[in-house]
Amino acid sequence: MTSVALDYETLTDIELAKLIAQRDSLAVRVVTRRNNQRLYRTAWSVLKDRPDAEEAVQEGYLKGFAAIDIFCWSVVSEYMADPHRVERGPWQAPIGPTQNPPVARTLHRLAR
């Protein structure tokens, strides 16, 4: 039997999410590396405090990875149900913290 090594950098976000659901630590590294800077900048723009922004991003990752099975199927079904979808997937759509209630609540709580 021949094993084929995955090139994680070429995988889509959905493919990586499926691997994360199987507890693949390399997939977690790729996802965090791809998204850290953007997520941190978003959190910092709201919180204006480095430690709070870092904590918000870490908390977001923890909650996201804990619910990855639900995320995988909800994103796929939502994407497939969208009659106006284009070539890019919904995970690439711009979204602000106020458009994502759990993130908005976390950022608001940390800003207090």
C-alpha cells in the first residue's frame, strides 16, 4: 500500500476544515497561519488593545475548532442553497465582526 503525502498549502479551507474535524494538527497550523494576521487586525481594530485582541483571536479559534463538524456542514449547505453564489466559497466572503454575532459578543465583552 502506498501512502501519499498531502500538500496542505494547496488544500481549500473546506478540505482543511474536514481534516481538522479528524483532529489533524497540521491542518490546524495551516488554517491559523492563513488567518492569524487578518483576524488579529480585525480584533485589534475593534478592541484597540493587543492582549485583548490576541485573546479574542485565540478564543475564536478554540470555539471554531470545537464546533468544526457543525461548521463544515452548515457552510457547505448554506453555500449550496445560495442561488447567487459565485466561484468563490462563502468562507472567502468579507465578514465583519458585527455580521457574526458570536464574534461581536466576544469582542464587545472584551472591550468592557
